Amino acid sequence: MNDSHGIELRTVTSFDEFMAMRDDWNGLLEQSGHDRVFLRHEWFTAWWQAFGKGRKLFIVVASGRDGMCGIVPLMRCQSSFRGIPVRGIEFISNNDSPGCGFILRRNHEYLAGSIMSYILKDSRDWDVILLKNMIHDETVGASLRGVLDETGTRFFVSPGLSSPYIEIRDDWDAYFKALSSKSRKTIRNVCNRIRRLGDVILREYNSMEGFDDMASVSLKAWKYREGKAFINRSDRKNFFELLSREAQNRGWLSIWYVYKDGEPIAYEYHLRYKGMDTALLSEFNSEYGSFSPGTYLDYEIIKSLFVSGVREYDMCGVLDEYKRKWTSRVRDYKNLTIFSDSKYSRFLYFIEEKPVRLIKKVRDRMVSSGD
């Protein structure tokens, strides 16, 4: 299919064809405004090999006379919406993904609308499109909304993750001094407690040599007891092992540990890519919880970033209390939920929209009574 700009649109559904795209994919990413490690072809390769069972690739590719100019990493899957089973189209992502989005060459953001029109052309094959934690881009968002409004397609935009990050501009001393006095005091107290433990050392690994110690920590962490650790699920463990091997080969891998008497008691798993450090996993041995080894590790890692040429530290996830000690800056992602025109999807839209309308009605009445 060609759009009005002479751009050819097609879908990639086979793994072999996806694998053949690697160089073009990464080349396009470098020309986009969102060159992030979690949008690299290597990331999606590891993800699909670990989590792809039961899902089908549905990658939309836009190409022009000068080559590939747009990619949307999508998949078809059996999903759920408010606990109701649906035939879904989603980003190739899950809770281990910091975010996802449209990969578009700079000045080609308008293609988001053309790609959405292409996806919408046969809505008999899906009930709901669930695009979670989409990288926020005003131009892309406007292009998508324009097509959805023009076609009368039902949709919702809702907040996604608000992920904290640190811009590394000043030197370490200036940054640390700018933190609140309460945060500085807490951090200093934690460092003093850790040092009183005795034989404590810090180590960073940039190879698979350090991978297995993550499991050693995880087995004694609260996340493991609650079934939330990466080793609780074989697919998650497989994902991080596959990703780590590729990251090692590419020079991205950064696994930090705190060791007590030679035993690992805390770790953080990072990828360092083009001046951006992205934190993906962290756990600590619960037996040392009162010593806050995670905070100590944060302190040492962040301090090191100020002398390593990194320009941004993406803490990922949400602005948890322990992250507030370090920053108040967040990067907002968006969720876009789109409904097909089937009776089933109209019902799904109704149960989603009705509470929204009710809340708006109550709010309007409260405003009116206040006048």
C-alpha cells in the first residue's frame, strides 16, 4: 500500500524477515529523534525470543525513494482489556520495557498518521489496539489524533509511566550539594552504616562474568518471595540473559554489585548506550535491608556517572520514594487505546468511557455549585 506521500507501507510478520531488517532498523533509529537502547533491533530480538510464544509479529514498515523511513514494532496477541479477553495489537513490549514507540526519521513524524490509517484499514482482525508507555512526541501525537478523529475511531489517551531521570551537566559536588539537606543526610548515614559492615567492596562488570551473581542476590530478595523477581519466571531470565550477551558484545552492559565478605548483597543492572545510562533491574539481600545497600549502590553508581561521559541517567519505572532522593525530573509516557467498530469493541469502549463521563459530570456539578 502507498500513502498520499508516495510512501510504501507493509507489514513484517515472519521472524526471518524481521532479523534481516537489523541494519536498516538500527540505521533508521539513529536518524530518529529517539535513539534509545530499548528501541534497538537487538532489544526486540531478545524480547521476541524470550516472550514471543503465542504472539505474532505485526511490524509496520514505511519506505520511500531514499529507503526505510518508519517502523512501528507491533504484534498481534490474545490480550485482555479490563479483564475481558480481546484480540489485540500491541507494541512489542511488556513490564521489562522502559517504553516503546514509533521509530520515524526526523521530519517524517507526519508518517504516524499514515501508518495508523494503514493499521485501521481492516479492523475486523482486532478488537483493541493497546499502545502502552508510548514515547511522548507532540508531532506524532497530533498526527495520530488527526487520523483517529477524521475516521471517527473511538480512542482514549491516558497517562503512562512517569520515569525519573537525571541530567548530568554539573560536576558531582555541585549536583550532590543541590540535593535537599534531608536527602544528603540520609545518603551519608546509609554510606556510614554500610562501611561499618566491614569488608564491603563495590564492583562493576561489563561482561557475562557478572551475570550469575544477580540470581544469588535475587534468591534472598523480597521480590523473589513475592514472585516478582526476574528469576521467578524462566522467560524473564531468558530475556535478560539474551539481552546481556548482546549488550556485552556491543559494549553496553553494566552490572554493579555490593559485596560483603565476598558475597553479593545488592546489584543493579544497567545498559549504557550513546551517553545514556538506563537502569533496568535492581535487588538486594533482605537480610541487609536495614543497611539500605540499594541506596549505597545508587550513590556510588550516580557518582561514577559524573566522570564517565554519561549525559543522562534514566532510572526508568516510576518516581518511587527512594528515587526522589536523587531527582524530581520525570519523562512522561502515554497510553493510547483504540477500539475497532465492532459491536464487541463498542461495548468495551462504553465500559471504559462511562466512568470518565460520570466523573466529568460530577466535577462539572461541583464547579457549578462552587460558583
